[in-house]
Amino acid sequence: YAWYNGRKIKNRFLRFLEINDFLPILNDLSKDQSVAKFATHLVYISKANYCAEVESKIIYSIINKQAKRADVYWFLHVDILDEPDVFTYEITHFIPGKVIKVDFRLGFKIEPKINLYFKQVVDEMVKNNEIDMTSRYESLRKHKVQGDVQFVLIDRVINYDYDYSALEKFVLTLYEMIRHFGISETMALGLDTSNVLVEKVPLTITQKYYKRLKRSK
């Protein structure tokens, strides 16, 4: 009960945005030398089924929580299909060599080893001259060292300043307790734990003020 309803409550707060609306910001952030570089290749796992969409929490993570400058922004989406042996992918270049989305379509019999599949996609893109994976640091680039890759998984956590109902609070708290006994999303997706950051982001960002503080002086 807690597992089903906990996921249902969390999905209620899942919002999707148009990637195109944020391309100018991502492009400018990537070039902004005043922001410390977070990674050469920054890879997010996206839940958005539609190619042109991305979760609001991913945009919040890149822009608002901590500005994350990267040379290339990747959004990976994994679609598990009812057919058993489907093993394909599609690539969308929103900004060539800068903002890229990869949609994996996997049959239910295919083990989701996303880290391995992503490397295969990158190798094919390099062969087709679609992407340059050589490090962007001059000292490493002249020796043809591969650029670093950082995966980020968004963990949407309860923020208790939001006015949840008593039942919702109970279900979400129980859901989080049960989740610790299950397999992690990192393991479920077959990611290399050495280059995965699990970032906690509040379940809901906007909150209405039901009572206003009054300034006494």
C-alpha cells in the first residue's frame, strides 16, 4: 500500500518542461567561465517520455540549486517496452555537440545496463563525428585523454514545509523507509557507482504562504 501510493503521490508532483525553452540558458552557462566547471560531460537520467521534454527538477538541479557548468549536457531516457527483445536507441541533438538526448528503447527481457549502452552510443557518435569526447582541458587534450563523465540521479525527497495531509506524510515517510530495503536506482540502471552523484531535490519547489509573518519593527 505504502509503495504504490507513495509513488503515486510523488508522481503527482512530477512536472515536465520544454527543453527548447532552456537551451539559451544551458548554452550560456556552458560558456560562462565565472562558474566553476562541474563536469565535461554531465549526464542526467530523465523520466520524460516525450523527446522534447525534461523534468522540472533536472532544470532546477542544473540552474537553480547549484549552477552546473558542463561542456556537454546529456539527457538519457529509458523506455521499457512490452516486447521482449527490442534493443534500439534514438539521438536528438538540441544543440549539436552541446545538448543531446538519447532515448533507449529496451524490451522487457533486456537487462538495463545503461552505463555500458551509453558507452556504445558515444563510441558510435565519435565514429560518425557527431561528438568529440576528448578532454577539453588543454594539458590533457594534447595527449588525447578522454573527457570526464558525471552521471546525476535526482532523488526527490519530502520537504516538510509543504502542507501535505497527515495521510500523505505517513505514506511518504513509510515509502522512504521501505525504499532503503530495495535495490537502488543506480544498481537498477546498471550505472558505475564511481561516477554517479545522487542529488536530493525537494519534492515540490513552490509553496503557498497560508500565514504571513508581521514585522514588529
